[in-house]
Amino acid sequence: MANKIEHLDTLASEIEKQAGGFSNIATLTHCMTRIRLILKDSSLFNTEALKQVDGVKGVVFNGEQHQVIVGMGTAAKVYSIMNKRMQKNTDNSEETPASTPVKKGFSIRRMLNTLAAIFVPTIPALAVV
């Protein structure tokens, strides 16, 4: 059992590292199979190195969102580990105004991506009904 926990911990650490650290992550979310990241500086995201990590099934860039495919059930566990670490990291350091993400103007694509991010995870629940 410890082996599985270590694997999840390593996976979370590698995603953090290849995303440029928690200071570069503006938004961290997940769905059933993916860790979804919106980064402050996308140039720090190392797609090729992340694809080589054991447990990462793929990496997708969709608009402004980086998606790391880790599989069914694994995404929620990795998200939980990353979220706890991210909260500890932000509690220990004061956020400077320079590190906050830049507000972007209205975009139809961003609006549709937001709606998709809200409703896509609910499709399996609606299909059962």
C-alpha cells in the first residue's frame, strides 16, 4: 500500500516541478482523468519531460489550460496531494502583486472552456439517470 502512496506522491511532485513550481500555478483543478493547470507563465511548463514520467498517460494543451492525463481515480488523489502542498506553500510565503495572474479580456473560447470544465465532469452522473 505504501508503494501506491509513494507513486502518487512522486507523480504530484513531478507535475509540480515540470509546471514551474506552485508559484507558477494560477489555478489547479481536476476532472475524472486529468489534472488541469492554468499557469502564470506557460513557457515554464515542460511537456516533454512530463510525458516521460511514470504514470502520466499524456499531456494536452487546450487554450490556456494544461491538462495532465493520469487516469481514472488517480487524478483526484494526485489533485488532493498537490492541493495540500499548494496551500502549505502559499501559507508560508506572502504573495506579491507581481506574481498574480494578469487579467485577460473577454473571450468566447475562454467562456466555452469554462462552461465545458463545469459540465463535462457531470456527464457520467447524468448518463446514469
